[in-house]
Amino acid sequence: MPLKKKIYIAGLLAVTLLVLAIVLVKIDRAPGTDDAYVYADTINVVPEVSGRIIALPVQDNQLVRKGDLLFRIDPRPFQNALNAGTARLATLNEQIKLTQRSVNAQQYNADAVAAQVESARVQFQQAKDTWERKRALIGKNYVSKEELDQAKTVKDSAEANYNAARLQARQATAAVSGVDALVAQREEVKAQIAEAQLNLEYSEVRAPFDGRVASLKTTVGQYASPAQSIMTLIDIRHWYVIANFRETDLNGISTGSRAEVFIMGNTRESFSGTVDSVSYGVATGDSAAPGGLPFVEKTINWVHVSQRFPTKIRITSPDPSLFRIGASAVVTVYRDAPASRSHDER
């Protein structure tokens, strides 16, 4: 082989090794993956009350702002319940006023009878004292037997009047009623009014944040219930990219690490972001259980490969026209300087 050709091959091999070394260093410092997708938080818009939808001013995939009306349920049953409760409350208030007047009259009568009891008690005590004085003097012939009998009769009559007045006082006191039952009913009606007012407010469902309507598959006339989702609302205030990195690439990646993201819809534009969090668990079976750990499918099932863990990256300035939930992405994360782990982390 000519010397010149040997030098050419050696030089080409050296350049190849140098490029390979540079690529490996770059990958080690900034691992990347194309196993990534766009993500945003979503909510299922479910009514709080049941009823027929009478207004649906939004369309599927429409952009809405916080406070915009999403749909309205027929408010008439709730308005009727509110009106009925308000009318019943007014009636109870009048009943309480009338009953209170009657109670006051009963109390005045009880007070008057109590005064009569005191008067009867004084008269009885005077008659009793007179009879006892005359009984003490009869042995000395200062008082005749006829006078003693008259004093006893007066004493017995006063005692009977006193006992009768006491009985009337107990009856008058027992006759004094109250408004406690009506007041309790009023509090119950107030609670019913509050519930009716709340249900009336629930008949209008508005956007809790800026978002985009998705999965809208109904229209005016549909009967809605709290167990039925009307639409999905995508929270467009914050966009993320979920990147599945191999466990061998996670060293040095932590919350706050800088990331560069390309969306497959337009790979000519890059987006900056920061690592929001790194998953601490994935499902190890063949599929994910509902509500369980995330499932990352392995591409080679018959060979032992590195597990991949979802890394959540928050995008700094997303492009509303490119960011859609589930869109493919390519992510590069720039490692932080490895930090020494504490004893608890170890």
C-alpha cells in the first residue's frame, strides 16, 4: 500500500475518533432524547347540578379566557326553589312576630298572677298570725271562743285563696309558650335558600382559567348531570414536555437544569425550558394500572435495557400554534455539576 494512502487512512481514522470523542463528551454533558411529548394540565368540566343545557357558546378547540361562559343549565328549577324558600322565610318571619306578641301577652298574664300570689300570701300570713295570737289568749279569757273561730275561718279562707293563686300561677307560667320551634324552622329555611342560591350559581359553568376547549361532543338540549363530563379544558398557562431519559443519563439532571426543546411540528425553532421534576417511579409490569405509576414501554423486550424515567420540563415561552398535548418533541438537557449526596439521600 502506498505511503500516501496509509497517511490518508490514518488521518481519516484520527478525525473519526476525534469526532466520536467530541460527540461522546457532548452526550455526556448534555444528554438528549427524542422520546418526548408535549403535556399540559387538563380538567374535566363537570356540572355541579343536573339539568338540560340551554346555552353552549363555545366550540371544540376554542380558546377561552378565565370567566368565560362554557355552558348554562336551565336555571328555572333552581330559581323556583329560591323563590319558594324566600317566600317561606317571609311567612315564618311574620309568624314569629305574631307568636311573639302572643307570648308577651302570656308572660304579662303570668306576671300579674304572680303578683296576686304574693298578695294572697301576705293576707294568709296576716290571718294566720291573728289566729295564733287569739289562740294564745283564749286561756286567759281575753278572747272568746267565737272570736277564735272567726279568726280560724279567716285564716283557712286566706290559705285556700293563697293555694288557689299558686295553682293559677303555675298554670299561667305553663301557658307561656315560645318561638323556638319557629326560629329553628327559619334557620332550616335559610339553609335551603343558601343551597338554592348556590345551585342557581352552579347552573352557569365558567372557565376557571385561560384554556382551550377539547373533547366537546355535545350540544344544546343535552341533559347534564354531575357524573357526566361535558368537555375537557386544557390549561394553556403552563406548557411542559415530558422526556423519557434512560436511567444512565439521569445523573446530574435535577430540578432547575436548563433544557433545549424542539417540537416536531417545526424543528427549525427551539424552545428553552427548565427541569420541573424527575420521576421517582415507573410501572414495571406490562402496562400501567389506572391512577398508578407512569408506564414507559421498552422497545426491546428480550434484551435487558436501561429503564427510562419521565422528566418534566417546563417551557419558558411556548408557541401557542405549536404546542399541543401529545405532540412529539426532541429534548436536550444540560447537566448540572454533580453534587455530593447527603447521608439521607444515600
